[in-house]
Amino acid sequence: MKFTFVTLFPNIIKCYFEDSILKRGIEKKVIDTQFVNPRDFTKNRYKKVDEPLIGGGAGMLMSPQPLDSALNSIKSVSKDAYMIFLTPSGKRFNQQDAKRLSKKRHLVFISGRYEGIDERILETHANEQFSIGDYILTGGELASLVLCDAISRNVQGVLGNEDSLKDESFENELLEAPAFTKPDIFKKNSIIKEFLKGNHGKIASLKYELSLLKTKYYRPDLYKKQKNEGK
Ligand code: SAM
């Protein structure tokens, strides 16, 4: 899986791949990254990438030409390039999107800056538009990393143990059951005793019950959906 980041600030993103699971994914050659800076595609003397808003309004907007040229250059060498724009107006990204997009061969994440991107660029190039939540970030770089991270763990070969993906939160609209590790007693608090007895059938059904209760308590919206879908 190839990830291309279109950004005015590639260094913000690059450091995330210097450690841990995504670094290993690159070393194992199951994922690959590329960075494209729209500033390198400007056709003006000063490498200017922003312009004031037409029609009034505070701040600047990313101008269309450098982005259009940058995206066309990516498309000209990759027929698989799938363009994803990070924007507060996009669909709220979720785990189903992460799984679905992990099947693509080449994802291109386009990060806005300033007051965002000229709408005509979105209309021309966007395959999908995603938001990571109802708040405003200074740029799309963090959002693109959120998507890349969540998608990558579903790419075969990225996780050391792919069983980790089973029974995770949001599978079947449920949150994962409470989890414990050693020691059995920590600051006088004991773990659930049944977990120590080694009866895997019983542990599995207990975990399912706990998972239901946890979802009902923390995410009543998911719990309701799960019930309606008869899962
Ligand atoms: N003026 C824009 C608006 O009100 O919708 C916000 C622009 S924001 C300051 C700059 C860039 O950050 C956006 O173009 C987008 O790429 C990114 N961004 C901000 N919030 C985001 C969010 N919740 N999800 C995804 N991207 C976001």
C-alpha cells in the first residue's frame, strides 16, 4: 500500500514513520510513503501558495494552481491514486472506512492549511472527503495521519500479530471488553477472577457480556445500532 501525503509541511508527518509499527511496516515493505509539496509546483516567482478569499472573509485560501498541478503529477504516474481530502466538511471517518480503504493500492491524502482549499479543487479531484471530528485543526496533517494509521493496521503484514484486529472496539458495533494484565492484584484491586481460570468458552461469553455492558454505558448510540441490527 502506498501513501502519498500532499502537504505544505511534510516534516510534521515524516516523524510519525520514524518509530514503532508504521516504521516496521515500511521496513517490511508492506507500506510505502511519498511526500508531495504543492509549493514545488507553483508557477509564480515567489512560490506563493495562498490567496485572499474572493467575496470577503478573514484569512487566506490555498490557491488552486499549485494543488492542481501537484495532484495531476501524482495521477500521471499512478493510475491507482485515490484522492482523499481532509476537511471539517467531510464524512466523519470511522473503522469501516479504515477497513474498506485498506484494500486500495495507493491513497493520496491532501492536507489543507490556512482557511482551507479552493472548492474547485475538491470538485475536480476528490474521490472522498473525510473529517476526523467536529472541531477545527490548523491543518490537515494530523487528520491525514489519523486516517493513515487506522488504515495501515488493516493492511496485511503491518501488525506483528493480526489476531489483534479481532474483537477490537467497533467490530459488530461494540466496544472491546475490559482488559487486564499482570499483576492479578494492583493497589488492592483484583482483576475479574474468571479470567484466571483458563476456561476459554466461559471467558469468551463473559467478555461478550462485558462488551455489551460497556457499549451500553459509554456509547449508547452504538449499543442501539447493534440491537437494531440484531447482532
Ligand atoms: N475554514 C475551514 C472551515 O471552517 O471548514 C477550516 C480550515 S482549517 C483551519 C485548515 C485545514 O485543516 C483544512 O483545510 C483541513 O485540511 C484541516 N482540518 C481542520 N479541521 C479538520 C477536521 N476536523 N478534520 C479533517 N481535517 C481538518
